[in-house]
Amino acid sequence: MTAIAEQVRRILPVAMTGSVHKIVGLTVSVAGFPAPLGAVCAIERENGAAVRGEIIGFRDDETLLLPYGDLAGIRRGNLVRLVQSAQGIRVGDRLLGRVLDGRGRFVDQMPPAALPHRVGLSAAPVPPLRRPRIDAPLGTGIRVIDALLTCGKGQRLGIFAGSGVGKSVLMGQMARNSTADVNVVVLVGERGREVREFLDKDLGPEGLARSVVVVATSDEPALIRMRAAFVGTDIAEHFRDSGRDVLLMMDSVTRFALAQREIGLAAGEPPATRGYPPSVFALLPKLLERSGKTDQGSITGFYTVLVEADDANEPISDTVRGILDGHIMLSRKLAHQAHWPAIDVLSSISRSMPDVATEEHRRNADSLKQLLAAYQETQDLIAIGAYQSGSNPLVDAAIRMRDETSKFVRQGMTERATFQSAVAGLAQLAGLRNQFVKRPVPA
């Protein structure tokens, strides 16, 4: 059976109706309405347009529905009708340069574009044995990432940070300067004020021209915020299946998890870990595993994680870190020092770097990491003047090269850096280090 025939088979008649039985909080209980989970429905009301919502569960003989909009004017007995039993969105190349909402609708005040393809909202991840090995690097345009935390095409990396340490700026730089063919940027639960700021300042016209942006602001219903993540992933999969290398950036997985927590609790799930119901931890891998490499193309995923109180071991951070192929830690201490990007290299790792970087590149990266670690371990002694020169050749080299290493790991917000220039700069630092230290770098 073809994919189209399978979708047609799953679609139910839209003549199905029911009636509102009760409303508890934001959850609407509908009687006599055996529609499937995830179906889109419309609640009729006398004093305004119908309110659409989505089925999130069942309780006894009633169907539980969570609305996309305000429930004002809804009363007991209002008609509920089925609108769409199998959700999907339309995709195509004309999405480039456009801004969509969490339901896949254009919101950039430009005429709608004709999109030739329709895809289901929640496709299954690529089977593990159909995933080729990650064997080629992807240039992100961020020098410290390309040199020390090299990312491969099809890899998934987490950007872990507290609020206000430069996640949006980092994403904008990657969207403008990466070597990917297409960018898909998903803003989940973003502040409304910052959407325009991100589009105009961080992304810019150059970045937007090769990007698709999906936005669900913090004031929108939890269903829209949760759905935006899947809409962005669907769009990325479309471009991947057309043979392109896609850079998918999602900000943030934490707000996606919070939206699903709200939905799960409304459906009657019991809270488990720190108030998160089990469905949150079941849904995270279904979303994150959809990035990756196939024989047609690749989706390289950067997922930001908003750590609570800068605690990288809280439940969502810990779960996401175990699923992804590496993590980049942004440090508030470095941000306070005007160190941009505020990447803590020694706390970050790219698990695919050994597969995509040459042996010389890896050796040079280890050389610089040794210098950074040596300086960090003796930083307090150096600051108070207690370190005795000659005690450790590696620390001596780290002190003498402090200006060069600091300049290398910093990058201005508008500064461009190619993958080749990052690797070449790393080799120069490694050569300078070897002049001061005769100790070889382990292979």
C-alpha cells in the first residue's frame, strides 16, 4: 500500500459530531464523540466563531479536548464536530524565507505560497539500520565549535544554558554562516517581543533568505507550542528527503517539554519526576530521533535546553543529554566576562568529532584543550601571584599563550569564520604550543 493510500485509509469521515458535557480548567469533555487521539475538532458557539481544539485523551465515556483558543462563550451542549482526523501540513521550496506559526500557517504578512506537498505531522524516525554513518563535518560558522567541538552532518547537539547567555545570538550566527543548504529555525514558547528582534537582528535578511522559521510564542496554547516542534521537524525532513543538508535549530526543548507537561496533566496523567508526567519522557526521543542522516540528505540538529537555575542535571537536561550526540555548555560566568560565544569548551563534547575530523585536527584540538585545562586548574594561583614559573611547562605555555588562545575561542557577533580558517588557526596554535612544551599530545 502506498503512503498516500495509507493516509487516505486513516482519514475518518468529518461528519462525526458530539456535544460539550463539561469544562474543567482548559479541558473540554465531549460526550458521544468517538474521534481518534490527535484529531482536530471545532466547538460551535452562538456568540462568535467556532473554537478549534485537539483531542488529547479519553476518560470513561467522554473525549477530552484541549482548545487552540479562548473558551469564552462555550456552554454545555454546544455542538462539537470533527474537522481533521489525520493532521498534516503542506511543504515545498517556497517555504524558504517565510515565517510560520505552530499550525503551519504563514504569519509574516506576505501572500500565502502555493505548496505542492502534504506530509503527516508526526512521522516515524528513520530506522537505525537505514542511517548511514556520520562521516563528513558541517561548518557552523562558529570557530570554537568547528575547531574544538566539530559537528558532523546528521549529528544532534544540545546547547545547554540558562537564560540570557547568548543562545539566540549563537543560533543566528549559525543560520547566517553555516555550510548547510537550508536552515529550519523553530522558536517554541519564545517571548513575543523577541521574535521580531531575532528575525531582524540575529537572523537578518541574509539568514532568513535561506531559512524557514516556525514560531509559537509563550502566550499561545500548549498544543500550539508543542506542535510547532513537530511542524519544524516535518519541514526539515522534507528538505532532507529532497537531497539537501538541513540545519535544524530548536529553541527550546525545555519549553516543548513544559507544553507537553501541561497537556499531560490536563489529560489526567500523574506527575512523576519534578511534576513532569511520563508522556514527556516518552515524547522527547520521538522528536529528537527524527534528526539524522539518510541516503538522500541530512538533518543536523541543534537543540537548546534552558537549564533551571543553571543546573545541568535537572530532569529534562539529563534526559536530552542522554539522547543527543553531544552537548555544548554555555557559561554564565563567561557571559559576564563579555566572552562571546560563552561556550565552556572543557564542559562540552561532540561525540561525532572522532569520525569527521582528521587525525591532525583531533591532535591539535587536544593540544589546545590541554592548555585551557592547565590554565583553568591553576587560575587561582596565577591570579594571586602564587604560581612559580617553571613549575609546570604546560602551565607556563598556557600563560604565555593566554592572549592567543583567548582570541581564538572568542568571536564577535558579526564575525564570519569558515571551517577551513578555524582548522588552520587551530594548527597555528598547536605549533606555537609545541615550541614551548616538548611533551607530546596523546594520539
